[in-house]
Amino acid sequence: MDKSYSDVRPSPIAGTWYSADKEKLRGSIDDFLTRATPPNIEGEVIALMVPHAGHIYSGLTAAHAYKTVQGKSFEQVVILSPSHQYYPQPLLTSAHQAYQTPLGFVPVARKTLEQIDLRLKEEMGIALSPVKRDPEHSLEIELPFLQRSLPNEFQLVPIMLRDQSASLAKGLGAILAELCKEPKTLFIASTDLSHFYYENQAQKLDQAVLEAVADFDIPSLYDLHASGKGQACGLGAVACVMWAAKMLGANLVKVVDYRTSADVTHDKSSVVGYGAAVFAKAA
């Protein structure tokens, strides 16, 4: 263990969701990034939307977004994800000093989290609840991509949403936008799309969500969810990041990749959808 961190969250998913071998993991991430061919993004990238399945399934889709920030420096990365495990609190974060992956340690931005917690209590009457050794995959799964894409060390602001309501997403997004103007920050929304439909039906559901994302239309995302015409398990995370990105001047959205699990499994009878998007401030 790195001596500079006395309290590290060990990875509960290395060896299952991605390789536990450092060299194999590095090689697989680099291969995904090499194969990804996103369109050129003109302007300053502020946020990404990326999937969170096992790397074998959604890694190439995620790489299309991460490639747009490859080689760029960010001092801080805010990752918003759903929580797939039950906790009674609406908003969760890590109680540890750092996350660990086979590629090394990612320090947690404790000072930023304290500021967010204070503002949440003052403005929304809720707290940011720290948890120990959480088993959540949807946040951690993004870290190896960041570790290989960003050349310099960054501090992580990890937030997991149990409450994915529109009101919480907007309120939290406003707080994040204000508190994270400095230092230079990248926002990431972790979400998969539809789950366990025939591929042709999944593609219709997913396309509706991706069109709303491309239109920067947050209310439509919630309308699609309520009507059953579109699904995103990280709906609140996506909405929150979109609000924050808008408030920070993002005015350009590009969906950079879409696939389903059938691209890997070749089973079209029950698929999961994966989409990636980039939010930027056009020059």
C-alpha cells in the first residue's frame, strides 16, 4: 500500500469486471483507446457520459468518450454514478482517502467533498454520506480509463446517487458547477441504457435517450423514464452532470458511440445498451 495513504478503498471488482493484472489492464485500456474513433470535438471538453459494464462489454464505447480528453490535464474529476446497492441515504461518497485499482491509487478530494456536503445541508437539507468499502462498480469502473487517459495525477470527487430525482439532480448540479469552477475539473456521468430487451427494442429505447442527451434536453430524459420509452440506470447522474455542464457554459453535445452487449455476446435476445457522449464549450 502506498505509505501516503493510510486508508485506501481496495477494489472489489478487479479480476471480474476488469483484469486484476496491471499489465493486462493497461494493455486492454490502451487497446480500447487506440481502436476508438470519436468525431473531432471543437472546444473545451467539460463532461462525459460513459457506460459502466464490465470492460469487455462496454469498454470500447467508453473509450470513445475518454479519447476526447486523452493527454489533457485535469486537477479534479467528479464522477456521478447510481448506487446499485441499498443504502438509506440519498447521496453517498467514499469515506476513504483514496481508491485503489491495479494501476495505482486515486486520491479522494476530501476538501471538495466537505464543501459539497456543507452546501447540500444549507441549501437542500440533505447530507453527503460517506461509506466504507462500498461494493459499487459503476463509479470505480471508470478509474482505469482515467488513469490511462489523463497524464497527470488528479483528485477524485466520487458521488453515488440513491435518489435520482430531477430536483436533486438540478440542485446538486448547481452546487457542483459553483464549487468546481476551480481547479480545472472534468465531470463524468456513469450510466448504462436499457436492460434485457430484444436488441431491436433496446435500440429504439436507447435512441430516444441519446437524442434527448444530444439535444441537451434534461426534462425529456425524465419524461422518457416515466413513460417507459427510454431507460438509463444512471438517470440522476446524467441529469446532474448535464445541469453542471450547462451552468459551466457547455453548449455542444456529441454522442460519440453506441453499442449493445450483443456486439460482444452475439445474443440479441436480451441486451444491455451502452452510449457515450461528450459535452463541450464551443470555442
